[in-house]
Amino acid sequence: MMVKVIFVDHTGLRRETEGAEGSNVMRVAVDNNVPGIDGDCGGMCACATCHITVDAAWADKTGERSELEESMLTFLPDVSPAARLGCQIKLTPELDGLTVHLPIEQF
Ligand code: FES
């Protein structure tokens, strides 16, 4: 199944994308040339250039940060409680329509 993921940048611009079930939020952004997600480490939870903020409406469905993810996010300035690493959010049918917000820039 294809899962819809909507990326909203800091200006409010929305980009609707689709990724295969089992893929992840970073991968779908990179594959669809969504600016603002670099994914430098290829999804290994080792770079934090896939930092996004989960829309409040989806917070319950995306689950919790892993310990490793948590420690990567501590390197970033101004991290929201809803911040996640996109590569650590796996696309499932329940996440169809997932909306995430992009930071002004990645560090
Ligand atoms: S792509 Fe590097 S931490 Fe997500």
C-alpha cells in the first residue's frame, strides 16, 4: 500500500507525497525531492538531518522516540517535544495522511 505523507515547510507550503508501506518519512522526502530533509546517514539514526516535527493531530500514531533517536535529537538547538527523526518513523497504513512540519534548516 502507498502511504500519503504531507510535508509543511516553515512558510506553510504543503507538499503531498506518497511512499511505500515499510519505507520511512526521511526516505519518502528524499525520493520526492522535498527540500529540507537531507538524510545524510541514509536512515541509520546517526546524523539528525532528517529532523521533523510531527503535527499534533498525528502525535499519538507515530509512537515514541527510541533511546538512540532521543540522544541524536539532543544535539539540535530548539527541539520541540514533538520533534522526531524522519528515518525512524516507519510508514504503516495507520499513518496514511501523516502531516509533519519541516524545520527552517537542518543542522
Ligand atoms: S537520516 Fe540520518 S538520522 Fe535520519
